[in-house]
Amino acid sequence: MDKVCLECGEKIVGREDKKFCSDGCRNAYNNKINKDSNNYMRNINNKLRKNYRILSELNTEGKSKTTKTKLLSKGFDFEFLTNVLHTKSGNTYHFVYDQGYMVLDNDFYMLVKKDI
């Protein structure tokens, strides 16, 4: 029995465990499988990526301070984050994946990077 490409249906030549006839077909297949299922999810993921990029750019050392004005001027959206951490000492950190921030006085923010 001949194996056929999962993407285009062409006959596969080569190793017996191959699933695709070419890198192009493999990429096209995986792009279809992994695409965001709708605009709502895509928009949220884009906002999370943008917030992550902003925090990463401002926090290159793993711990730093910035202002709310600077975050907003770069387009940071405080509504989109991945989790909130409440510490035993009463501090609250908001995270976008491993990049986080804690609200300080006078519109300052402590930026941190979580060790993974």
C-alpha cells in the first residue's frame, strides 16, 4: 500500500515514516492545524504578544522600573495578561507569560521576569 501526503494526497517517496511529500506540504498542513480558530482568539493572542514584547523590551535585566505613561505610550493594554500572583507578603504581580509587573506608588511599575 502506497502512502500519500496528508496535505496534497501525492504519493510519498522515501522513508516509511514520512507523512508529507515536501517541506512545503508539511508547513501548509501544520499552519492549517495550528491557526487560531477565529478572529476573537487571534485578536487576544496578538494583544498578549504585543504586551509581552513591550515588557521584554523594557525589562532586559530581569528586574527594572518604568512608568505607566511609558507602558501606555508603547501601546501596552492592561486588560490582557495571562495570570496574577498574590505573594504571602501581600504584593500582587500581573504576568504575561514570564514577564510581569507590580504596581508601585506614583504611577511607577516594577517589572520582573519569572524564572522558569
